[in-house]
Amino acid sequence: MINVLFFASLREKMKTDSLQLETIENETIGELKQRIMNSKEDWQGTLANNVLAAVNQEMVGDSATLTDHSEVAFFPPVTGG
């Protein structure tokens, strides 16, 4: 299992703060994002653009591979001014 967390506006758009998902061997962050978006019609496109990801509290790109018991966090980019 992997634990997936959503923060800020993503949590609001998806109407949940977390998911528990079965681990798929050698799945990447990009593939996980697609799997999540495909799981509910309301979630289509929510993770497609400008979404940052961290695995076990380390920033990663879409090509990062997941392992069982990973914690994955998705959040929108932070802007300042």
C-alpha cells in the first residue's frame, strides 16, 4: 500500500485529503497521477499541470519510481511576491 496526501487547492478540488492505494510494482509518479485522475470522473485533469510531488518527504519528478509503503504528497506550486 501507498499513502497519498493532497494539500492546499488540490485537497479542495479532490474533496479528500488522502487515499490509500495498492502498490503497483515499478509505478512512477507520473503513472500514479494518471491512475488517480482516471479513478473518478471529477478528478480528471486535477494532477495534470503544475503539480509538485514528494515521496517520503523528498521532492521528486514524474519519473520517480514508487515502492511499497511509500508516502506520496501532491501539492500546487507555491508562489510568492
